[in-house]
Amino acid sequence: MKYLVAYSADRGGQEALSLGMMLSRRDKAKLVVCLILPKTWGYPSMARVDAEYAAFLDKHAQKTMDKAKAYVGDQLPAQFITRSHNSAEEGLIATAEELGADIIVLGSSRGANSGKFLEGSVTRNLLHLSKLPVALAPRGFEAGPKLVPTRLTCAFAATRKSKATVDYCVNFSRKYQVPLRLATFVVRDKQMYPTGAGYQGENLVANQWKSQATAAQKTLLAGLQNDVPVKSQIGDGANWKEALTSIGWKPGELLVIGSGRIGPLAQVFLGSNGNRIIRNASVPMIVVPRTAEFHDDE
């Protein structure tokens, strides 16, 4: 496995780096810390503005990467690189293809509440363009020097298309030798104006969905190989925050979310429920395209 960390000089870059280190720490996976710089003009200006700007970028890059190197220290072997591109998201995708990365790691927007994730423009664009899984670190995330992945929770939509995400999680759990949990979420959100059936009718529908999800989980578990410990759980709550909180989370846990059913088949594209999960989860997440495969170098 090779993790490409999208590093920046702000706190979000440090959170992404902390998550990348936690992921690679389990089996000494390859860690690449990448700083994307804006491109300068391809020819000098008469006023030497471009040369001055290029010198400023070089100084900024050196200072930023020195900070990243000091943060990693001797904890893990890591590669530190800079690339110039017209946009950060396109630069990250091009660099990931160049290096053969398996996952791109990003930090949260500063607009997020502590412990939660909020996508900025780079993340939003990357989730629409990337053909690779994207790992997301919540705001304030700090793994510490010894924390490793401890459990993988797969958001299971109880549909046939979500089986691909489960397969990715099974291989990931096998590689890292961590237990896997299937989680399906039932949200009983009472809107101001319910349907004609009223709140009681909507609650009956939610209970029926919960029964169907439980049955789908049991069917899926029966067909999985037994070399990976897998459990299932239903998150139930009045809203997405309560539903996610109800199942409990461990330090070092990762939540895996499959891409939505719309958008290009090979690319990450979140549906509305995926977006709600991302904004309410309190642990790092990995968003996986429907066609993504887990690659084990060994």
C-alpha cells in the first residue's frame, strides 16, 4: 500500500499527515507527503515578477516541508515531494498516478466543528474526479505516535451495489488484521411537515427498513470467508448524528463509505446519504469508488 498525503502549511495538512501516518504505521506501508504548488509562468516577465513569485514559492515549500519532516521525525520512513500544477486536486490525481498511490489522504476544511469533517473546494472536486479511494481526517485529528488502525466499519446500504464496498473492506481488514463491522443506519428524522401517513406511519416504514437491513446483513455475513472477524450493527437515531453515535467508536477506527449510485462509474461520487454520514461521523473515513480494488503489494 502507498498513501499519498495532501500536505499544506495549515492545521488541515497536519491532520491529514497524522492520519496517513496512522494508516501506514500498521505494516510500514509507503508514505508520501506531497505539497502542491501553483504553477508559475513558463517565461520570465520584464519586471521579474514571475521570478520573485517562484522564489517565494520555493521558500514557502522548503519551510512547509521542513515542518512536515519534523512532524514525522524518525517514526516512519517517508518520502517528501513537491509538485506544481494549475489546481491542487488535479495535481494530486496526477501525482497519485505517477507514483502508483493506493489512497489519497486529505484534511478537513477549517469550517468544520472539532472532531467532524467538512469538505473544502479541493476535497469536493477530488471526490468528483478521483478514481482512487480518498481518506478524510476530521478536524483536530491527532493519532499520536503509537495509534494504528484498530477496526474497520463499513457503511452498508443493504443493496446489491454496496457489496463492492464490503469486498474492499474485507481485503483491507485481512491486510491489516483488524476486525470488520458492517453498519447500516436508520434515521427517524421528524420533519416539520410529515407525509400524509404522519409520524407514526413513517416510524413503521423505518422499522420495516431496519428489519430488512438486519436480514441483508445476516445474508451477507453468511457468504463471507471466515478468515476475517466480521460483526454487524444497526445505528438507529432521530437524526444522522444520533444514528452514527449509537453504535460507538474506538480509537483508531476507520469508517468506509462507498460512492453514490450516480456519477461516473469508476470515480468517487457521494450520494446524499454519504454526504450526511461524512458530516456527522467522528472518526477518520475512507471514501471508495464502486470499482476500486484493494491492492496488496505482497
